[in-house]
Amino acid sequence: MFKNLKLNKYDLLIEQKSNRFLSLKNRKNFFRKYKKYNQVDILEAQRIDNNTKPVKIRNPGIDFVRILSMYAIIIHHILIHTDIYKKYSQYRELKLMNMLTFWHVSSYGLISGYVGYKTNKYSNLLYLMIWTLFYSCSLTYYINKYNPQFNTRKLMYKDFFPVVYEAYWYFTQYFGMYLFLPVINKGIKSLKKNELRTVFLSLIFAFVVVKDYMNPKKDPFKMAGGYSSKWLLICFLAGAYLGKFKKNYYGIKIFILFFLCIIIFYYSAYLCYILTYYSIDNAKGFYKIKVMIFLKSIFVMRISSVPMICESFSVLIFFTHIKYNKYLAKIIIFIGPLTFGIFLIHYHPIVKGTILKNLFLNDPKNLPLNKIIKLVLFRGINIFLICLIIDYLRHILFTILKIKKICIYFEKKIT
């Protein structure tokens, strides 16, 4: 990696005589001289000197996107699984709030590709299956124990097969996608930058743009509006592109990048909101222009629509380029892997049908908009924190039982 770098005569003599890399002391001086090389290069140089294992740098921005995505999922579920739309139907701004959170699923798909295109370990999938099965069965058992109105035997039978009965739609579709990854990852590694970009853009054009404009009421490719393993696979390819060919920006470029991400994120949702509530058939003037008809067909509220793709891209790019304080990074990296458990707890069929459904049951109907928004945000934080504490206890239990090591053992035996 360092052979092509410009070295001084003394360093070249050392390399020619010993046929080794520079000493650690000289390399530190070298990187002071060439500041454009980042921390990963320095750590890699140290690894070569000390003959240690490859250095793995975990980007806290990825885990922060996981945290934000899970919080957005909770807000989205609060808005659609409660009676808040009916109870406060006079506030259309709640629809805009939902559109500002509808990037969450695509972001998880992007993250999967961003960090997972290099390897595909079946032990990870097995661990997720045990994780899902744990909550699927245990939550049903304890809720039925204290609430006997449910039929325990019927629910427990389905909860032992969460993938088959789609107890959690995301994990079911993720499971289907994961089985194709050994082939997909080999293709990603062999493709060049422009080739992978062409593949992704052609899929978006065919499955999103053309489909939404020419046949918005049908689903010829069975994408299910983004609730499918096909869409997760497209997001995986896009995330792999961002992860494989990621760039570092400095100075004024990073500020321009952040500004563009914020503008794209907000106006993607806002245009979707405006075009949703303006009727072209009854409108006059420029709303009957073909361009507006085209925009209305493209800017729809759906996981696999153009505005939601733009939102998810802007969120991932924005937070992966931020420099985090080391103490904050530790907290983020600690919480990030537990977010899947937060999803499994609050989206359990019984929890969703009881606790989440009645979340605004006792609130008065004449609340102002700012009060409603505060209630939604703070109750979303409460759900997030309660589920986080529960899943941390689950994490301790799995560590004691060595579930991860058992999954790795079975993977080695099978492969």
C-alpha cells in the first residue's frame, strides 16, 4: 500500500536493504508530513510492522443511523397503528411528520450493504433467528399470562415460526434476501465503480421511476411498495456501492455535502406532502402541465419511491461523514446493535395490537398541534428507552449462554 508513495532517499535505502516497510517511528514522521492520509492508513501501517491482525475501524455514524432509523420506525408506527389520524384529522401536518420518518426501512437496507458486502456469515443470520424467536415466544407467553383473553396455544404455535407466518415482515424479507448474498457479494466485489452504479441506477429507473409513472396502480415486479426482499436487495446494492467506493471530504466540500443532504432530506418529504394533497383533476393553471402530473406520480409516499430513497441516502451520507467524540462514539456503538431488539419488542403482534393501539386513547380531542407533536416524540422516546433496557438484559442473557459462539460453531460445522 505504501510502495507507491513518494519517499526520501534514506527511506528508500532502508526499504531496498531490508525489503520491509518503514519503522513505526519513521512512519509517524512520514504521516505528519503527508497529512492527507487518514487514521485507517496509519493503523494499517502499524499492523504490518507488528504482524498483528487487520485493524477493524467501526464507524459510529453507521450505528447512529441505526438508532435514528429505529426511532423513526417507532414514530411511524405510533402514527399509523394508533387512532391519532382519526382523532386529530384536522391536522394534515401529522402526514408530513410521517413522511419525514418514512426513510427508515431503506436506510436499514443501505446499512446492510454498506457493512455487509465483504462477508456473509450464516452465523449472523442464525443469531438473528434465535433473537427473533426469543422475543416472539417469550413476549407472547408473558402477555398471555397476565392477559388471559388471548388464545395462548394458537399464538404460541405461530410464534415458533416467525419467518413463515411473517410475525415481523422486515425479518422475513431480510431472511429471504440474505440467502442470496453469497452470490451477490461476489458480484459486487468483481464489479467496477461505474458498473455497480449502472446496475443500481437501472434497477431504480425500471422498478421505481418507470413503474410509478406508467403504471402507478399496478405492481408488475411484485415490489409490494418496498415491503419485499427484492427492494431490500436493491438497497443492499446501493449501500454496497457507498461502502465500497466511499470518499472522504474535507474543508468547504464537507459543508456543501451537509447542506445538500439537509435540503434533499426536507424537500423530498415536503414535495411529497404538497403533491399528495393538491388534486390535479380539480386544479387550474400549471398543475395540469404534464411535468406536474409526472411529479405527482413519482413523489408518492411509499418505501420504494424516489423521495424516500433520497431521504435515506441523505441521512446515511450525512451521519457517516460526521466526526464523533470518542465518548459519544462508545455510547452510539453500544446502543446501535441493540436496535433490532427494540423493533422486535415494540412491533410484536400483541404489543402492537394492545399497548401501541391504545397509546392516545385517554388524550382529549382538542389538543393543539404542537402539543400532539410533543406527545408523539416523547412517547416515541419512552418506547425506545424501555425496549432498549429490556433488550440489554436479553443481551446479557445471550452472553452468559454464549449464543453467539454456538452460532459460530454451527456455521463452522456446516461449512
